[in-house]
Amino acid sequence: MIVAPAIFSVLFGLAFGSFLNVCISRLPRHESIVHPGSRCPACMRPIVPGDNLPLLSWILLGGRCRNCGWRIPWRYPLVELAMAALFLLSCLIFGVTVEGVGVAILCFLLLGLSVMDAETMLLPDSFTLPGIALGIVYSGLRGGWRAGLLACAYALAAAAIILLIRGAYLLVRKQEGMGLGDAKLLALIAAWLGPWQTLLALFLGVIAAALFGVLWMARKDRSGFRKLRLPFGSFLGAAAIYVVFEGEPILKWYFQFFR
Ligand SMILES: [Zn+2]
């Protein structure tokens, strides 16, 4: 029966989404994720456990701090909802297997990094580096030690690709296009997903970022566009989440032309 695991995956997703919100708020500022406990950023009052339930508390409190009425950003309920949806998808598509649990962990990392990059333009090492290590372990668990070694090689190659693009951009435009965080994020994706899905995620991420840039340019005047810095990691992370679930059919369709 898939009903019980599905319900559990939603509850786990909400809980992990709530924890992810803490990581997103604190890690880019190098703050501890355990101490101090949850506080309202506006009035600094500790949040009582009853007001700290994922999603439910936000609805019951009308999206405001009980003490000072500070409006809780939409990001909080949205991340919790997205995490629940992604955990449920992992469970329904991959089942309660090494792959299903692995995909859920990968979604946690990718969603967190996407939101952090969008909010702060930072992809913290405290998420990317353990993420790479977990990806290597995951590949090893699924395919043996050879697969683990290969995952290391894919991660290094992926980082090298971003560093090359970054170097070329620096030479031509004399400014930073992609950050070192982007290199570590692509390495993470490669350790988990292997070369083909990683290339697909990179391709889709670049397309999405370019599309966003063009739409932005159409909305604003051109001078605004020059100053626009896109959080490329957000597009790359979102593309990778898409590829986790939809990458296989797309790659199958693509490879049929080479048979
Ligand atoms: Zn408050």
C-alpha cells in the first residue's frame, strides 16, 4: 500500500520544509541553525512550539507574528508546501527505496540552495559541500564503489566546466558571470545525477536564466538590464529538480536520434 508512505512523506516534507526555512534564513549569514531557537526577526520574541507548526501555524496566525504583527514572508509557507510536494513525488515515483529517499534528500538540498541564491546571491558551502559528499555516498549505495568513484569524477568535471565558463566570461567581459558557488552546485548535481542529467540541467538552467533576462529587459529599460545580476544557482537548482523527475524521458527522446 502506498497510502501510508504517501501521508508520511507529506508530513516529513512539511517538517523538513520548516527546518529548511531555518537553514535558508541563517546559513548564508553564517549563523547557527540550532541556537538560538526560532524567533520572530522583527520583535525577537521566541516563537512558542504551538505557533511553530509548519503551514498550519501560518494559516491560523493569518501570516503574522502573534506578538508584534510582523508579516511572515510568503517564502515560509511556500517552501514548506514545496518540500511536502517534492517528498510526496519522490515517494510516489521512486517508492520507499534508496532511490526514493535519495531523491527526497537531493530535492531538500536543491530547493534550499535555489531559494538562498535568490534571496542572498549566496550558495553556502555548508550546503554544497556536504551535498557533494552525500551524492557520492548515494551513487556508491546504488551502484557499488565503482559508481562512487565515478560520481567523484563527474563532480570534478562539472566544477571544471563552470570554472572554464567563468574564466572565459572574466576574460571577455572583465566581470564575474558565475560564482564559485555555481561550480560547487553543478558538482553536487553531477555527483547525484551523473553526466547526462547534469548536462540537461545545465542546458535548461541556462535557457531559463536567459529567458528571464530577456523578459526582464523587455519590462525595464536597457540601463536596468546592465545592472541586473541573475542568481544563476536558482535557475540551475530548479532545472535540476525538474530533471530529477522528468529528465529520463527527455534524454530517451534525445538519444533515439543517435541510434
Ligand atoms: Zn514579532
